[in-house]
Amino acid sequence: MRLLDIPKTTRPRERLLNMGSHTLTDAELLAVMLGTGLPGQNVLELAQTLLDSFDGLAGLLQASPSELQAAKGLGGSARRAQLLAVLELSRRVLLQKMRKRDLLNNPDSVTQFLQLQMGGYLQEVFAVILMDTQYRLLSFQEMFRGTINQTSVYPREVVKLALDQGAAAVILAHNHPSGDVRPSAADSTLTRTLQTALSMVDIKVLDHIIVGPGIHWSMAERSPW
């Protein structure tokens, strides 16, 4: 069916305005953002094709600029800019929420932010979320970058950053570009090393979260310490 054959009142844009965004499917929401389709492919079909190609919205939003450019229908810079703007807006909304909340009791906002921020990286990146005594966000810092499967983390630098920021607690985070977010033996050893180093200056490690595209592993939840 062509988009023009759909009654106007039931088209995605009209339903969004009249009934709310929650009534639309992922493909319909993406279609509203894209605006137009391609020759022989209406905008809804294009949206669904993109979601299938990137394994859903999470994969699409976390795709690299080069992956977006290579995707059929996203070759134009305007559409890629729109997607990147949506991603950045999502990150900023989550950061704003994190600054106002007790992160210890709001783990979902933390994992959502980390997945959006780091889930699509092509090399390993180690980061730290720093919190005050009320477990509210002080800052998010990406500290070390590595290759596709390893990174070098220096505990002294993590301790120095936490002290400089006046942090009372931290959440450690890094990504696994392979998509397998299970911690390696090296990940577990690093976590214990950082726990020991930070505890000596009275700073708590609340969790170590490993992220990939649309997936995460919380070491505190899976292997409570």
C-alpha cells in the first residue's frame, strides 16, 4: 500500500499529533522523522527496512556516522544529521534526569545513558560516572580508549579523578564492541583492583557496567559484591 492510500487521519504524523507518540510503532515514529521515502519505497517501508538492517531502534541510534552514510535512504547529510541530533537529545535528557536523581535507586537511567553513549563504539572505552554523597551525578568522564577488544586502565588516574571531583561514589563502565557483554577475567580483576584502590580514599564502587548495542551487563547485579 502506498502511503497516500492510507486515510489521512490514520497516517503516522496525524496520529502522533492527535493521539500521542505512544500510539505509534517504532517504524512509524522513524517514518515521521524521515518525512519521505525513496522511489518505489514509501517512507514506512523505508523506516522498517532501516530498523531491520540495524536490528531495531537501539542499533540505528548507536550506529556510527559511516554506517549511517552507507545505509540506503540515509545517504543525504540532512537525514543523518537528524538521527545524530535525536541521539544527542536523548543523551542530554538522560544526563539531566541523572543529575536530579539518586542514581543508586535509578539504575535504568544509568544503563540507558551508557548504552546510548558507548554501546555503538568500535573500540573499547573505559568511563566513570562520579557521584556525590547523595548519589547524584557529578560528571561522566570517558578516560581510556583501547583497541577493538582491550584497553589499558590506570587505577591511579581513576582515583585522582574521583578525588579531584570530590566524588563519594562511582560507577565504572566500559563497552564490548563484539556485542558479548559478559565480563572477562581481566574485567573482574580490574574491578577488584579499582574497588581496593578507591576504598583506600573512602570512595565506593557501586557497579561496573559493560554495554553493547542494546544490551548491558551489571556486575553488581550478576555477581553482587
